[in-house]
Amino acid sequence: MKPSNFNLIIFTILFLTAANLCVGKTIIPGACQPDEYLPLLTNKNVGLVVNQTSMTENGHLVDFLVSKNIAVRKIFVPEHGFRGETEAGENITNSVDQKSGIPIISLYGKNKKPTDENLTGIDVIVFDIQDVGCRFFTYISTLHYVMEACAEKKIPLLILDRPNPNGDYVDGPVLKPEMKSFVGLHPIPVVYGCTIGELALMINGEGWLPNAIKCNLKIVPVKNYTHADLYDLPVKPSPNLPNHTAVRLYPSLCLFEATNISIGRGTTFPFQVIGYPNQTFGNFRFTPVSIKGMSKIPLHQNRECFGVDLRNEKEIPRFTLKYFIDFYNRFTNSAEFWNSEKWIGLLTGEPIFFSQINSRLSETEIRKSWQSDLDNYRTIRKKYLLYPDFE
């Protein structure tokens, strides 16, 4: 093959891939509708809250806006950083984007909220980050603190909305006030069934910002999207959610983060397997190892784990406790199962969940304890929907 032909093929592949990042089938995210938001940013000093998922048909949103002579002054980044290459829990430091020279300000670590100094001279903030629809995925906590800062400084917030890959249902315990943390700031269930735009409307409408202050919101909605749609993300939302299977299993398997059970961190298939270093736990085997940008020190590093492989499931279940309860019941000494009682409370948002599991309640019995709060949430949610519901 001649070099020129080879380069042409590579260019064509990259072009088609970039186009698919936005259009997919008929669903068009807000960032792929520049006619809707460019007029709102012209002659303004702009701050962006973005990461690796902030793609347009023409590449990354930062690069696209700069090419359109939009004055991007600051880039704010959530957990996992600007390029999404930092593992969970690792601090993100301030830096400068090598391509554009724009300052990058971390909103993860000690500074979770834009400061007055960060926002000096900024006329408008744009939020464009792909969420996965789970309460403990921290991008929505970043959304909350950005809304709070914008409300206090009277800076409008423009949200370029994106589909929710777990937006086709609502389930799980609703967060209790005493369980409030960065992995859960709002009284919403584990799977809350809203896009970023809809959740922002809910945060405003329900008075969840301090002193019930309101953020001046403008939302560019997703075109041709309904909550009945299953949306396969074109860009992985974080280092350990590499594909659709992981994203769909994430609500159920993330609870294992409070235990001594591995869910595949330190492999190329995180959130798609479950295992423990004991041969009685299953026939499937995997060995977690250190992987840069995904998991430097994974649970059970370099130890062979035995369990189950969920990658080839014919139908990925919605939020369920069956895996959690099943693995708990395999331990004769329950203390060997748990890693942190506090952490499971923060993840579930339910202070009695730890004791419910230790009491060996069934999933049906546990679900009854959260059903009333979940029903109330469903009623609240309907007030803020921008898209046809799944029901």
C-alpha cells in the first residue's frame, strides 16, 4: 500500500470516529449543536468544566471553541483530570493545557469548588461532562459545587447536556442526610434516572444549594433522546469504566469497593468481574496487577482471584444486590468480607445497610426499607424531566 493511500485511510477512520462521537444513531448531545451555544459565548470570557468526554464533531470542546475565537480563560477539571488518565481517588493538580496554553484548575482534592479568584473575570461557565447516572460517580458532585460557585458570583452556567447511559430506570436507596459526602451530596437514589441538565434543574428547584440559592442555568438539550434509549458511550467516562458492560454493571458492583472483594481493578476488564483469592469462590480466574492510569495499587495485587466473569452475560441486570449478597454469604467470617463499614454507608447512602447485610436479610427485605423514599423521589424527578420518560 502506498503511504499516501494509507494516510488517506487513517484520516478517513479518524474522521468517521470523531463524527460518531457525537451523532451515533440520531442522538445529538448538546456539544454537537454549536449553533445553539456559540452565540451565547461570543465576546465573553469563558470558563469550561470539561474532561476527555467533552467531544464535539470537530474534536475536543476546548479546541473547537478556541478555533472559533471564543475566549476560553480557564479549564476546570473533575476527578480523573482533563484527559481522564488519573485513577480514582488520586489528587489532581493545577496545570496548563499544553496545546492551548489555557490554565487548568483542579476541582478534585482539596479544592472541590471554584474559588472567587478562579472566577475573577469570567462571564460564563460551560459544563460539558459525560455522566453515568450513579449517585457516587463524583462528576455530579462537581456539578453541585460549580453551580454553588456560579450562584454566589452571579455567573450564568451553560450546560451542554448528554444522554445518561443508566437513564432508563430509577433504583436503589435514597441518600440519608447523615450520609452526605463527596460521593453523595443529594437525597437521590443510587441510580437516579436524570441527565446532567435534568439533575441541575432538580438541584435548583429543590433548593439543594446552600441557603436555597439559585444558579442561573441555561441548558442545550440532547436532540432525539428519550429515557428509554440505551446509550453506548463513545468515550470511556473514567479509566475503570472502559465499555458499556462496565457502565451498566457499575451501580451494582461499586458497592464492593467497601469490601475485600475485587471487581477487576488492576485488569483490563474492571467492573465486569468479581473475585477473591480463594479457589472456592468460582472457576473464573484473574490476577490484579498495577496498571498506570487505571489502578496503581489494586486490591489483591499480584494475587490470583477466583470468582465470576460477567462480560458475556446475555442480559446485564439493572441495579441489584444479588452479587453483593451472594459473595457475602460465601464467607464464614463476615469480618473478612468487609473493608469499611463507613464506606458502605456513604456508597449506599443508607446508614443501616451494613447491619441489614450482616443480618442476612434478603434483597426483597432490604428493598422494602427504601421503597417509600424511592417512590417519593420518582414523583420529584418527574418535575424536572427534559426528555420523554421510560415509563
